[in-house]
Amino acid sequence: MVLIKSLFRKKPVDLLLLLLTWLSIVLAAAVLMLVVGYVLINGLPHIRPSLFAMQFTTQNQSLFPALVGTLMIVGLSLILAVPLGVFAAIYLVEYAKRGSRFVHIVRLTTETLAGIPSIVYGLFGFIFFGVFLGWGLSLMSGSFTTAIMILPLIMRTTEESLKSVPDTYREGSFGLGAGRLRTVVRIVLPAAMPGILAGIILAIGRIVGETAAIIFTLGNVARMPNSLFDTGRTLSAHMYALANEGTHPGEAHATAAVLLIVVILINALSSRIARLIKSS
């Protein structure tokens, strides 16, 4: 309290900025808690065992096939996008000439792709993967489309994480006789791993919350895919279908609650892995 009074006397503008910062934090936390509380309060009472039946019927409105489809498309998308995005970012930061025209063009293209609406990705995936390549509405079409969607996000977050690692780390490694590859693998990547995992968490959130691109490429059939070229449904598409029909609002709220819980668990697991990597 004494510090605030002293700050108010000496620099009233700083006090005003401090109060605005705390107000923004409180408002952001309040909005977040309001959304989470609304979803859980309206969804948890409608969760019942029949929602986790192996097969979807008009009686049980099971979300389990959609849950499996969500986990499958998240896994396949990350397998496709994470190595490509991380390796591309490593090349741009560690190997390419800093400030070169090529690096500038790649960054500009990446930022442009990150701002494209998801419906455009859905139309591209439907035309290219579904029609041109003949994959149709399938898990492969959906996974490749969402992988392209999250690739710019992973590249940019990885690139910024690598750039945040001090150059003294690299110089010390070079001074001890390590090569560039060993320096990147043993020194730079572990230091940047928390930021990289944060980007992957954001990418997962975009995948599980995507609806338009998924319906255009994966489809919206309430069943578990039997193969990579079979159609299916994700939790977001399942929730959209139930809410759009208007006859199962309780099941739609329950699906939203399950989707929120899945995202929270994935984020908690990723944060745990980041802490383990950072402490090792």
C-alpha cells in the first residue's frame, strides 16, 4: 500500500497503467471462468453412460465415435505438421542467412497462411485431397487439411522460441568444439522446448475446435473410421449437428463439456511434459 501511494505521488501515469493491467487480468480471468463455468454447469448434468456407447444410435446419441475420431485426427495432424514445422523453423533460424530475402518471403507467407479462414482450407482440402487425389471424405483428407492449417502456427511459435534462446548458448557450445547440429539438438532445442510445446498446444486447440474444414474433408457421419480412408466425425462436428437439429440440446451441452475436459487434459499433459523437459 505504501509502495502504491509513493508511486502515485511520483508517477501517477505508472499507477494508472498498473491499475489498467490488473483490471485487464481480472476481466480476462472472469470471462474465461464464465465460459468454462457455463459449459460445465450446462453440460455435466447431461453426461450419462449411454453417451459413451461404442456405436451411435438415435436413442443414445453417443459421442464416443466422435471422441475417437477427434483423437485420431489430432494425432495424424500432429504427426504430419509438427516435424515439418519444427524442422522448417530450425532451418530458418539456425541455418539460413539472417535477414535474407528468402527468410523474409517464407515468414511473410507463413503469416499470411495463418490468417486464412478455415473454410478456405476446407474447400481446398475437399477439392485437392477429396476430388483431385480421390480420397473423398476421409480421415486422410481431414488430417492433411488440418495439418496444413496448423503448420504456420507451429512454424511461427517454434521460430520465436528458437530466437528467444540467447546466442551465448550457441557460442559456448561452439567454443567447446560442438558442431552446429549437435548444438541445435543438445543445447538450443531443449531450451526452446517449452515454447514449442506451447505452440503445439495452441495447434491442438485449433484442431479440436474446427468444424467447417472438418465437415468439408472428414465428413459428418456419426461412426468411428474403420480405416484412414473412411469417413467419421469429430466432437465439434458432433456438437454442431446436435445443436443444429434442435432436438438434443442436453447432449449438445454434454458434448461441449467433454470437449472442454479433453482440451484441458491435453493442455495439462503438454505442460507437464514441458516442465519435465525443462528440468532435465
